Amino acid sequence: MSTDYSNVFKKATLDLYLKELSREYKRLVGRNMPAEIILIGGAAVIEGYGFREMTTDVDAIITAASAMKDAINMVGDRYGLPNGWLNADFQKTASYTDKLLQYSSFYKTFNQVLNVRIVTGEYLIVMKLRAFRQYKNDISDIVGVLAEHESRGDSITLERIDLAAENLYGSWDDFPEGARSFIIKTLSAGNYEEIYGRVRKNETDIREQLVDFQKDNPGALTEENVGNVLNILRSKKASGDRKDDNGASTEMKN
């Protein structure tokens, strides 16, 4: 498992790439075969919110003619983007549901042929809770969305989140352990800016630990075992902290 930070997407650049994508697609198929893209994850965050400036990947649900793949590659080649810079791999994950079309929001139409929608609000929060990865931006994005909606005068309540979970996934049954309790505690605390800073630091610390692990164990880290690796790293850190405390206590006694 690796994260490529050599290519990052900001709102302005992502809009440019989508505009260019619409031109290429329109050139290939004409204006009578419109396409639709639903942006999720980090791409939805940077398009719909201001608290996060960039994402390293663009996950989407793509409904279009087969020529869309060629159009994506053309834009990628033109701007030096990685292969699959816009991809639908998300549809293979547990966060995917076919209800996303119904509960996504219109964002923009490019060149009268590419309709772009994004997932926002409580539906984006629920998707992040369904993934709930500590080594990504899932948790900080949840808090960031809560904070920004509160500043807009549109505070998101637990009732809205519960309804979104039911609408997208039927229930909370298959969510990761701790996901719902986290959102309940966060909503109760309400100090979103403070919580955001804390969870961002924690995510950064975890990513640094995983980078170090990858350096020491090339090719060993995967999406499937990252949870176990994090548990091992936490155990080692806790053991090291206990040793440090014991050593400090001994020195003080001497």
C-alpha cells in the first residue's frame, strides 16, 4: 500500500481537468451522449468545502460511453497525471452503494456534456464513517464537514446522520467498530475546531509510522493488513513508553 504525493489535486486544478475531460469526451462521442460523474471522498471534500485544500486521488462513480476511458487517459497524458487519476475503484469498496446517485448533489455541468455531482453533508459523513480509516483523512474530514456546516448555520444533527446511514446502507450494522460512538461523542462535544486539530495530528502521526514501516518492510503493507500493522505499532509504542517511564522512575530514585 502506498500513497503518491507527487500529484495532488486542488479545487482549481480538478475543475480544469474535468473541463478538459468534457472537451475530449465531447470530441469523441458528440453532444448527444452526456456523461455523469459522482465525486466522492477527498474530491467531494475539496469541491464542496473549504477546510481541506487538496486530495491525492479522485474517486468517482462514472456513467458514460466507453470513450470516457480514452478521454481520461488523454487528459492524464496532457497534464502528466498518473494512470487512473480519475477512477471508479471505489465501487469495489464497502463504502459503495448504488443509492449514491439518489443522495448526491448537483455540482456543475462542463461543456453541456459532463454532469458532475458530489456527495455532501451527512451523506459524506456517513460514507467516511463506513470507511473510518485512521491512516487516511476520513476522521478529520468528518469533523471538518461538521464544523463547516455549523459555520454556515446548517448544523448536522445525529438524527440527520442516522437517516443518511439508513438511506445509504440500511442500518449501522456493518459499520466499523467505534464509528457510531465516535460521531455521537463528537456531536456531544461540539468543539469541532479543537477536535479537528487533534485528529489531524493523529492521522499525520499514523501516516508517518506507516511510512517508516514501509521503509523497513518494503512491499509488506497492504490495504488488507494495515489494521493489524497499526495494532502492532501501537503495542510496540506502548511497551516503549512503559520502559521509558520505568527508567525515569529508577533514575529519580537513585
